[in-house]
Amino acid sequence: MRGFGLAVGIAGWLLSSAAFSEDVRLGDSSIKVSPPKGFCELDKTSKADGALFDVASNYVKVGGFSLIALYVDCRELEDSRKSNTFILTKVAIARWIKRADRPPSQFISEACDQLRQGLSDEQKAQISKYVTEFSKGNSSVQNTLALGVLDEVKGAVCYSGQLIKAKIANTGEVAAVYLTAGTFVGDHPISILQWTNYVDATSITAALANLKIIYSDFAAANGKSP
């Protein structure tokens, strides 16, 4: 079983948005999706936007996911329309292609436990140091740094993350907090993915707080307790 979000990797930087507020069918059930506050959709009639969605869709399939919806920060989208700037702040919703082979709450708990086991005690002890080094561009950090499990509501949602540093064409070096919320609707495992700017250690706390709001709204819309 794959940990939620880890399979998405650096190529997720290409993710942008294309989906309208709607019910999305998942076999014999459906989920409700809509842009979080401050996020917008891309133009479905735009060839470039469609290509971005296709790239994202094809990539998440590699990790065993199917893309449901993608949304981008409205202000960054406006700037991108004017000057073709890179859009960093994004939110995506994807479902695991297979159905859960055990009760959904057990599936989520086990996925979260697996993510925890991915970090040794030494790595956990070094995270605060690496966070500081990351913002300074220290060479000890190589492109990504797993943050492990950041929070969990047992059997309901598991929050995990990474720090990502990459060079973007026409933009230069970019640093971001990449977080995921692994959850489920019915017996379908769902991952909510979020990319936000990284400035310092407080960026992680702020990103997690924002993702929790997005998850809470998503859960409420789909008849789940946050």
C-alpha cells in the first residue's frame, strides 16, 4: 500500500487547475468538489490549460491515483495570464484507482502508520535543523525533504508532507511546502494535495492549518465529520 501523496513527487509542480464545482461519479457513488476559498479554475477552452491538466492526470496515474479536480490561487492565475509567471499555490483532489481492500478507517490508519515508519528516529530529530537549512539553501538538502506525518485524526484523515526545492524555467529556484491529506469517501481512498510557498519554518504550520480548513470543508460537503 502506498502512503498518500508520496507517489506524486516533484513532477506535481506541473499541476494546475481544471474542474467546476460538481458531483464527481466514483463508480456507484459520488463526491462533491469545489474550489477552496481564494482558488480558481483554469479555462477549459484553453489548449495550454488542457495540456497542464493532462500532464497532471497522466502523472498521478503513476502513483496509482486518478485526478478528480485541480485548483490554483486566483491571484497567481491572474498574474500568470498577464506575464506567464509560474503558479506555485495549488490544490488537487485525487482518488486511489483501486477500492480499499479493508474498512476505509483501517486503510487510512495503516497508511498513516506506514508513513511514520518511513522516518527513522534520527531523521525525526534532524527535521527542525533541516528546515532552517532548507530556507538558506544549504547543500545538505537535496531537492526534497520528507516531513513525515504532521497530524492525524485516527481513522479519518492523515496529514503528511515534504519540502521541495526546484528550478523552474523562467522563474528560477522555488521552494515549497507540499502537503497531503489522506482520507476517504465511501470506500474510495482520497488524497487532497496542496502546494504553498516556503519562506521559513512557520510556512509549514501555516500550510497545515490551511489544508485542515480545505479538508474540513471537503468532509462537510461529503457528509463526513471533519
